[in-house]
Amino acid sequence: MRFHIYRFDPDVDPRPRMQAYDLPDSPADRMLLDALVRLKDMDDSLSFRRSCREGVCGSDAMNINGRNGLACIQPLHALKQPVVLRPLPGFPVIRDLIVDMTQFFAHYEAVRPYLINDQPPPERERLQSPQARDSLNGLYECILCACCSGFCPSYWWNPDKFIGPAGLLQAYRFIADSRDTATAERLADLDDVYKLYRCRTIMNCTEVCPKQLSPSRAIERIRLALTKASI
Amino acid sequence: MRQFTGQRAWLVQRLSALLLLCATAALGIYLLIEGPPGYPAWLAFARHPAGSTLILAVTAALCLHGWVGARDVVLDYLHRPAWRLCVLALVATALGLVFLRVLVVLAATLAHAP
């Protein structure tokens, strides 16, 4: 199987380059990550992140044949050759397929991704109705792999100011939570020309999410909540 | 300016788009059914209170829609404050002049009404 992989070590290389690899087929290779691990055995200078190898940790997000995805859940047989692998677009490259996610997690932290409730805590737990709990489906499952933000042109244009689809999905996860009492503050914080309204409804985020979530729907719901709050 | 940035600007852009869409559709349907109205019919429309109000509302919607849209493009693509200021000033001046021109022509039309 033939691969073209983005290689760049800022300490050594003057500019990035694409390196070709030929990997003999192996019946053990099922997912792209299996092939990458074997390539790493051939060339130990090749760098990429991986951990859980089953689509839960989100570490091995990369651009696979022009589309962001997780190498560990990408079936190898479904890929057109040569398989072109690049780092997540719009993110600063640390080395090869490893990107710097500092800014991404700073946006995540900025939306305060935790329950805020100023009421005294109950003896056991804060209860929700089944309907209120259901409203969190499609929101809490995000694994923060950054496939969505790395495929969003609005995030490429303003990565330092636009929170991005992943951060906004997380923001809505707590806006929608019936146990959270900081909804008004959260909405007021997002009512900003950059933080939320850089989204141009391109919907690449929903298109590439490897967990089949819909950040664009979450963004629409935040806008709707802001509009309702302003009436 | 702060009052016209986030949610308000977004809402104004959508409401103005709705008005422009309705006005364009109505004009299109009228032209299809009645054909080109000619100068006297336009003049009568502009002199009617409902007609002049509609012209003014559509022009205002066009200018507001254009402003929010152009501002979005500038915020996305121009990152140098000086460039931003120059381009936004040009856009604001152009849209302001369009609105002023329509206002002046409409006022003159109404002033010369029989």
C-alpha cells in the first residue's frame, strides 16, 4: 500500500515535504492506525499521536485523503491510494502529524465546560427528568479530537478569537443542561462577533465529525437561545 | 458599535435578507404579470405613502445587510487594523451615500407631487 505523508521537523527542515512510503500488505492491518504503527516500525522518525486505538481518546485525528478523521477507526480498505496524510489543517505543526492544540484547549476552557449551579448541593445528586437528560444526547459524546475545528474555514481565519465548533458544542452542552444555573452568563459571554458569530454555517464540522455529532446544530441552538433571550 | 456586533447584527442580517427576498419576489412576480411598469407608474408608486415607505425600508435593509456582510468578510480576511479601518470606512461611506441618494430622490419626488 502506498502512502504520502507530510513530514516536517521545525528544528531540522527548512520547509515541510511529502514523503512516499510503500508498505507491504498485511492481513493484520484493518484500520489506518495499524498501517501507521507498522510504518513507524520501518521509519521511527515518523511522528503521530495515538492512544486508545478505538475512537475514544481522539488523539490520532489527522487529515486523511483531504478529509479530517481518526486513523484508528478509518478502515484501510476504504482508502484510495496513495493515502495522503497531513496534520489537521489550520493548526500549528509541532512535528509531522502532531499539531499544537494549546489554542484549541484554551477555547475549550474559556466556555467553562463544567456544571455551574449556585444552589446548595442535594444529599445525593441533582436530578433531571428523562426529557431533560435526553436533550444532552449528541452533545456530551464529543471526544475533543478537533476534527471539526480543523476542518472549519472560519476557525482557520480566526483561530485565536473564534471558539470553533468543538468549543461551541461543549458550550451548548452546558447551556442545554437543566441542572446548570449559569445559562444567562454563558449566553452573554458568547454574544460576541468573534466567539460565536464567526460561524458562517459552512457545516464542515458536522460533515467530518467521527462521532456523528452535529456542532452546527448546537451553534444554531445557541443563536436561537440568544435570540429568545433578547426578545 | 458594541450594540451592533454579535447577536443583533446577526439578527438584522437575517431580517433584512427576509425583507429583500420578499421585495425581490414581489417585484419579479409583478414584472412577470404586468410587464415593465414605465416611468409614470414608478412615479405614482414612489409618491404613494406605502410605496415610498417600502422603497425606504428596502434601501435601509439593503444597506444594513450589505454592511453586516461586508464587515464579516473584512473580519475574516483582513487582519491588519489599519486595512480594516480603511475598507470598513469605504464600505460605510458607499452604503451611506446610496441611502442618502435614495432619500434625496424620494424627498424630491414627494415635494413635486401634484
